[in-house]
Amino acid sequence: MIVLSSNVFGVGLSIDEYAGVALDWAKIHITKTGIYHCPCLNAEIHISNNGIRHTISQKKYDQQGNYNHETISVINILIPLLTNAELRYSAPDKYGSDNVKCIKFLKSKVLIDGKPKEVELLVKEIYIDLETTKFVFYNHIFII
């Protein structure tokens, strides 16, 4: 199981400061390379600054009201989560986007501050052209 501390990006920071540090960290450590192998999909996952920014921004305005340092801290272990993930299920894009072939829902386990959690990673399979697709990281959420 992957182990993580919810203060991995700093202690005593406001949520906005914490989010900023996480985004800056991701630009150096994740999106600079940008492509990572995901064994459960047997495919390369593309992770962009926009994808990281989207997931951090969405966590800031989570409708369940659980936006906190813990949800943002998952950015720090995104690559190990993708590497250790299992395919949960696939589904069509709920918005019916023409460029999205399907959404892959992956799951991975983590121990955050000593508490077991399950993280769901959303990966979009998008069309490059009529026959070619690529996988793009979209978001993550806690499911336990």
C-alpha cells in the first residue's frame, strides 16, 4: 500500500497556498515528463499541467465539501497510484463528447496519515483522429 502524509506540500498553509505548492511541484515532477505507463491499461497515460490544475481546482470546490489538504496531497503519489491501479470499470462520457471514446475508472489504495483510503483515478480515452486514441489523466476522488 502506498503511504502518504496529508501535509506533504507544507504545514500551516492555507488551502489556496497548499494548492499552489502542489501545482508547482507537479509541474516539475510530473508534467515535465508528462507520459507514464499504466500497467492495468497497458497504455501510456498523458498528464498535463491542465489536468493537474483541473483536479486541484475541482478539489477546491468539491460539492461534498471535503476539499482539504488530504485530497490535494494525492497529487504527490499520482504516478505510483497509476502504476499500482486496477481497472474498476469503463463507461461512456456522460456529456457525450465526440472526442471522448470512454472514461476509465481506476482504483488504487493508499494509507494517508495512517488511515486507509481508496482513490479512484479517472482517465479519458480520447480520439487523436478517427482511428487513434490516447489516454489522458482527468481527475481523482476518494471512494473510501
